[in-house]
Amino acid sequence: MKRARSSRLVALFCLGWLLFSFPVLSLWDRDVSLFGLPLFPLALFLLWAALIIALAWLMERGES
Amino acid sequence: MNLPIGLVVAISFAYLALLFGIAWYGDRRARQGRSIISSPWVYALSIAVYCTAWTYFGSVGRASVEGVWFLPIYLGPMLAMILAWVVVRKMIRIAKTYRITSVADFIASRYGKNPVIAGLVTLITVVGIVPYIALQLKAISAGFGLLTGPSDPTLTEASVTWWQDSTLYMALALAGFIILFGTRHLDMTERHEGMVAAIAFESIIKLVAFLAVGLFVTYGMFNGLGDLFGRALNDPAIAQLMRFDHGATPHLYSQWFALILLAMLSVLFLPRQFQVMVVENVDERHLKRAAWVFPLYLFLINLFVLPIAIAGLIHFGPGQANPDLFVLSLPLAEGARWLALFVFIGGLSAATGMVIVESIAVSTMICNDLVMPALLKTRRFRHRRGGDLTRLLKSIRRLAIVGLLLLGYLYFFLAGDAYALVSIGLISFAAVAQFAPAALAGMYWKGATSAGVLTGLAIGFGLWVWTLMLPSIAKSGWIATGFLDHGPFGLALLKPEQFLGLSGLDPLTHSLFWSLAGNLIAFVVVSFYTRPGAREASQALLFVDVFDRSGGSEPVFWQGQARVDDLVKLSERFLGPDAARRLFAEHAADLGASSIAALEADARLVQRVETRLAGAIGSASARVMVASAVDEEPLEIDDVMRILEEASQLRAYSQALEDKSRSLEQATEKLKRANEQLKSLDRLKDDFMSSVTHELRTPLTSIRALTEMMRDDPDMPTEQRQEFLGIMVAESERLSRLVGQVLDLARIEAGHAEWHNSDVDMQAVVTQAVGSISSRFEDKGAVLEVRAGSHFKPIRADADRLIQVLLNLLSNALKVIPANCGRVVVDVVEDDDGVTVEVADNGPGISLEEQAEVFDKFRQVGDRDQHREGTGLGLPISRQIIEHFGGRMWVESEPGHGATFGFYLPRKQKDDSRAETQRLGERQ
């Protein structure tokens, strides 16, 4: 279980790194707004929130 | 005047006093053993000391100039915390096991407790961190100036000038406060529970204050986020801040990458982060929650950065007010003075939190890794035995704190105005990032050597000074800027900001690239070409394999002779008499020794003393002191290998011992179970014996009584004599039948019965059985009906035994059916796998409870009258026979509606099922 958690964390780290770097980042960098909010900052914050949720899920479940 | 100076000063001091109260309470609870910081939430909040005045004021400043580019500083920690459970947990385990108290100690300890490395790391830290402290002073002073200055924010910059002198007093006041805070303990402990509690409290204040001003600006001054961003997007100058690429600068992605990497390394190796995350950690399991709560904190505190920056730009117009202070000037402009005061207190929280932890951490490093080694070099100090040095240690730390803050003030005074807050902070980050190769590789790569670390650190630090630090000083106007434009001595290739002709990167990315690349390459290459010494090799093993060595089997890399007396004296000098006594008492208790005097000064005790000393004066100094107090034999690389082998052998032995004891336990358990089984079998046998004897006695008693009567009465009439003899013959037959059945059952159960297996035609078996008993049915006036098809496939079994079973069932049925209207039906049904035979009667039936025991030995159900004929062994024997052939036997009945006994015989007997029945038979 401990092994499995470590490898999942490393995988999540790689995913996070990918999401916050070129070229994935450039996907959001356009002159569009969503619900009146500019897309680029909105996307960054949403990705960030998703990473926090994924991390919390990985850390909190399983052996207490 | 916005707010009276006296009021702001008074509230600020009241706030500091509150902090002190919290710290005092935290320390008191810690001494009572009821820690208030032992919670993952408090731990996560204390890690949020990452958010300094730099975040609080500077993020908005950066966002108003560079838009979303304030974010990488917080995305880096987010990514780093994903790996916290892997990396930080290892750092915590190492630091706790070897009592490591600072990042300098961590690196030095890994590379053979090398004092030169410790000194170099400390030096880099001091040089790198001073601008960061200056930044906090600048933030507080600027905020204070704005809050108490003229209400027109455009005049802020000018109004700071007159306040500047007071910043010195503020720095000194903070120094005094920190001294009270962090170094007031008489016993030297490396952990500061009260401080952590206060820092966690500060983290709450700064978050609440920042969210408050964010909500006020967004919903009080504007109509929510939609309104704010709508107006921003209409203004092209502001709208471009929402985009990644807002200027025409090349290599933007590498800058973004560099910032994330920088922040990632900083959150691990900044002295204050190492202090709260590793040294002050109470329980490494807290990391599990803190790993996501801390990024969540960063997320929340950054939510309103862009809205506030945009609001400031819209409200004041671009370039009209200092964007670093928007959080204060916006509420002030709306007349919300109390909110502004609260926001200022939030900023004060952010700044003081950083300064407190940073200066405590760095002062420990200065004391342990710069001053102590220098003192230990002096002969007089080393050879002076005895005398309590804890006071000296504390004084050194206090002086270091004052010195740090004064240096910070100096930097602020010299260079403070030249840079925005964020740029100053990044200079510090880049210095601290130099520790990453040595520290990270040290935890995972045993081949890293101290020579590699020294070379890497020196080159990295040198490049940092040349490409980032010196230019920043030059740009402040304190040294000539000629070398920036033309290179030193006209060597254009060495220009600090276009080193080796590399151009196009911003100064930070440029410097980070050169310093980290130089550092890493030198570190790896030199490590490849140098051999670690014995002490280094042993420390490498202890660090890299720290998770394998929990428990009592870790190797002790020390050899020589020592005297307990010397060790006690040494400990008293640096730990104080009380702590020293506790240390030896603990060791005595662990070994089960009666007193300290009974202790033997073996390697384990020496190591324990050294580890404890390392907590007080750093591992490098502790090494020197222990070496001077005992008679050491030099450690060779062969010794390290030998000790390691002994330890692993010891571990293997203890592992084997554990395995053996576990298997013994299992064997004991098995034996116990077997014993239980034997006992119950024994009981069953006794029951069986008593049942058998009881059953034998009944006919015997009646035979004896009748014979006695015939003996005593010679004149008995012949008819009566005949009648008695008839009874005696019947009883004898019953006896011999009983004995025969007992023998039969015993043989089957023991597996000694003879089986004459052949291919049996079930129809023939039924016909034969029915034929031999049908006359008795006729005598009783009952009907016996057989419903069977023809042409059954043969079954491999013993025909005589099957007939025996059928006869048993039929005669049982015969006993229970009523006279003259009895009816018994034999059903034979064949399917693909086997044959089912059922014998149904119309007797009184059997109740559910009785059904359960009808197959037990000597258990006869129904009327007592019918018992005379039976032995109570017929059904058990029948079931044994059926089970021998791999089948099963059952009874179905409803009281009042007759009973049906049936059995099923499979055509193919599985070998294992047969063996199973065999074994079952033996057991019963």
C-alpha cells in the first residue's frame, strides 16, 4: 500500500508538472472569457483546485 | 493623516504581545506534555509561514505589472507538496533520527559531518536571506508609512523617507521580541512549540485579513468578480495581464518553468521552511493532511490577488500609486480605516512570522556551524573541561539574531528602493536553490561525496553572486555598473547578465540556469571522481537507508575507548546538568542498568551522546567535541563495511529469531487445536462405550432374570419355560446383532472394512432388497411400492452394502407405519451424475429436532415400544456406507405426514471426496 501510494504521488506530480508547462499551458492562453472571467487565470485556478482535490484524495484514503 | 501613529504603534505592539502570550502558553503546555501544536492543521498552518509580506503585499504588486505571473511562486509549492509524502517524510525521519536542527546541519551531516560544508551552507544562507529580511522590513515600514501618512496615496513614496530611520528601531524591536521568543529556554531544545503555535495563529490572521480586503474590494467597491473582470477586459492595458504572453519577451516558457522550479526548491530548503516542516514536526503522519491543506491555504490566499490588482489599477489609474500597497490604499481610499488597520496587522503577521522563524533558524545555523567551529579551533576552549556552556550558546544565538536584523536593515537602507518586493524575494530563492542538489541527491544517492558538494556549492554560489547579487547591488547605485555593460576588464563573455554570451533570458532565469547547472554538473562530476571517506560512507548509508533502519538494529559507526565520566562531563557542558542527567538515565533505563554508574561506555552510548549534542551544537561540532573527549580509533572504510555487515547479520539473526518464534507460535496453536480435537474424540468414545454397554446390558439383564427364575423354580410349567426360552433366544439374537453392528461400524470408521466393489445395477439392488423384506410388509398388511425406471447405468459400489442400507431404511419404515393401512414407496431416479433413492413412509413423521440427531449413534426416535427391535446403529452405519461411496444421506419429514429417507450416489467418485469421507470416518 505504501509503495502504491508513493508511485501514485509521483504520477500525480508528473501530471501536475505537465499541466503547468508548455504546451498544455498554451491551450488556455486565448482571448476568451467564461462566465465573464478571463479563461487563462480561471483555468490555472481550476487546475490548481483539481490538483489539491486529487492530492487530498490520495493522502486521506486508505490506512488511517 | 489616515490613522494616528500612536494608535497604529499601540495596536501593533498589542498584537506582538498577544503573539508572545500564545507562544508562552504553547511552551507551557509543551512542558506539561499536553502539546497544542500536535495537530495536522496547526502543522499545515505553520508551514504557511511560506507566505510572507512578499506574498501579502508583493503578489498584488507583481500581478498589477505582470498579471498571472505571480502564480508560479505558488504552483511550485503545490507540485512540491504532491511529493511531500515521499521526500519530506524522509527528511523528517532523518532529521528526527539524527537530531538535525537546520538545513546546513542536514547537508553537512550527510557528507561526513563536514564542518566546512556546514559553514559554507550557512554562509550562503546568510548572504541569501538578508535581502529577504530586508524585504519584510521594507513592507512593514511602507505599510506603516501609508497607514499613518497623508491620505493621498500618490504621495506614499515620498512620505516613506522620513520614516526610514524609524525602521531601524522597528528592526531592533523585532530582534528583542524574537530573542524573548525563541531563545529564552534554559534547556537547549531544538524544538520551539510556542513559536509554532504563534506562527500558526499568524497564518490565520493573514489569511483572514487578505480575504477580508479581497471581499471588500470585489463586492464593496465593485459589483463582484464579473463586474471587475468585465471592466478589466475592456481596458486593453489591463486585459493583457490576463494572458500568459503579455509582452513580446522571448523564452517565456523557460521563465515560467524556472519560477516554478525555484519555488519548488525554496519551499523545501528555505531555512524557515526546513525549520517548521522538518525540525518542528511533531508527528510525521501529520504530513499526510498538511500536504494538501498547505496548498489549499496558498490557493485561498491567492484567490483575490488579481481582483485587488485590477481594482487598484482601475481605481487609481496605472502608475499613480504603489501597487505593492494596493491592499492598504484601496480600503483607505474608500475611508474604511479600521479595515485598513486590520489589513496592516495581517501584513505585520506575514512579515513577523517570516522574520521570527527565519532568524531563529539562521541564528541556530550561525551559532552551530560558523561560531562553534571557530571557537572549537581555539585550543583553550577545547581543552577547558567542565563549565556550563549553555549560556554561551544562547548568547551567541541572541547576538546572531540582532546581527541578522541589522544586516537586513542595512540592505533595506542601501538597496531597498531599487527593487519591487518580488524581485528581492526571488534573489533569496535562487541562493537557497543551490542546496537542492546536495540535499536531494544526498537522500537517494550513496555515491555523492563531500568534495562534490563543496565544489558544486562553491561554483553555484559564485555564479549566483556574479550573475544576480552583484548586479542587484550595482543597480541600486552602490557600485559602478560598468561591469554590467562591458564585463569585467572588458571581457564581454563574462558579463554578469549575459554570461558566456547567453542572452534573451531575464536576469533571474539566466542566473538560475547558470548557477544550478554549474552546481549540479560540478557536484556530479566531482562525486564520480572522488572516493568518500569512511565517515562519509557511513553517513550516506544512514541517510539513504533511513527507512530500513528503524528499530534497534542500526549500525553504530564508532570504535575506540571512552569513559562514562568524560561523556557525562561533555554532556553537562553543552546540554546543562539536568538534560545531561536525563540523557544518561534514559540510556540506563533502555539497557536495564541499575544506575548511571553501572553504564558501560560502549559505541552505542557514545553515539547517543553525540546525537544529543548534535541537537544542541550541530552534528559537525558535536563530532569534534566527542572526538576530543574520548579515545577514538580512526574509522576506515573497511571498518564501515565490517560494522555494516555485523549490523545486517544482527538484523538477519533477529529476523530469523522472529520468524522462528512466529512458526513456533503457529505450531503451538496447531497442537492446541489437535489436542482439543483429541479430547472431544475421547469424549465421543466414552459416550459410545457407555451407550454400547448400556445397550448390551438390557438384553443381558432380561436373559439373566429369566434364567434365574427357571433355576429357582424347577416346577415351572413347560409352557412358561418355553415362553421364557423364546424370549431368551430373541434377546440373544438382538445381542449378537448389536455386537455385529458395533463391530461393523468400528471397521468402517477405522477404514478396515472390506469392500467388494463391482459394477452395480441399482435396479437389481432395489429388487433384491424389496424381495427379501416384502413378506414382512405383507404380514403387517402394508403396501410396498417401487417406482423405478429400467436400464440404469451401472454404479461402482459394493452391492451387498447397498442392500444392507436399503434393508435398513425399509425395516425402519416398517417399524413406524400403522398396521393394515401402512404404505411405503421406494423411488429410484437417475440423472447424469448419479442415482437418488428415496424411501417414503406414512408413519407419524419426525420432528425437526429429532431429524437433526437421527443419524447419531444409539439415537432412536419415535415410540419407545419400537426401540426394542432396533439397535440405534442402523442409520449411522448406512450413512457411513453411502459417504464411503462419495454420496450423502438425508431425511425429510413433516410430523403427521410421514418421513422420507433418501440417499444419493454419484456415478463418478472424486478421489478427494472419497479420501475426505475416509478421514471423516476415522474421526468419528
